[in-house]
Amino acid sequence: MANETRITLTVRDTVINAVLDDSSTSGDLLSRLPLTLDLQGYEFDFCGVMPVALAYDESEATVGWKDGDIAFGPGANWFTILYGGQEQSGSSGPLVKFGRITDPLSRLDQLPRSISVTINRAD
């Protein structure tokens, strides 16, 4: 995409690169940076509750994801990094996808299951 914004996700000494698209959800997240969230690792993702819901257009909520997507679950204010399960994602609830990890997804496997991640604009 032409209007992507580069961000970093920092967990302790690990920096993971990602990009956000040019959507209202991305713009809302960018306006809050730097932002630190506590996330829990599950089978296919790291997710945690946002302190305040992100803005989104209901038409952007879809079912399913691609491995590496960064998304917002509007039903429960979930911020999520989806690193697996793409082939089974058609049964997921609505998600607003607004970014993606650009580093190898295997880097997420090295993280502990309970993390504190700081999201910031990339230099």
C-alpha cells in the first residue's frame, strides 16, 4: 500500500517491525502512540483489551485473517496480532484488520505467552 505507516512493536529487547494501513482505525491508534498494552499469547494470536475502543468503520469489519495481520476486535475492544491459523480463520468473529507484521512471524514464537508490548512509530 502506498500510504502505509511503519511502526515497531517492542517486547523487552525484541523489536518487531510492522506497518499500518491508511484507515480510521490506524489513524486512531497512531494518535495514541506510544502505547503499551498487556497481551496474552494463545494458539494463533497475542491479544489484549484496549483501554479505549479504537475508531472503525463498520464496513471494514470482516471475518477471517491472514497470518501476520494486526486487527481490532470491536465486540470486546481486543487488539490482536494474528500469527497463525489463517486456514481456520473463516469461523472467527468480526475483525477490523488495519496492519501487518513485516518481520518473519517466527520471531513471535520466541516471545513469552504473557507480554507487555510498546507500539511506536518507526524511526
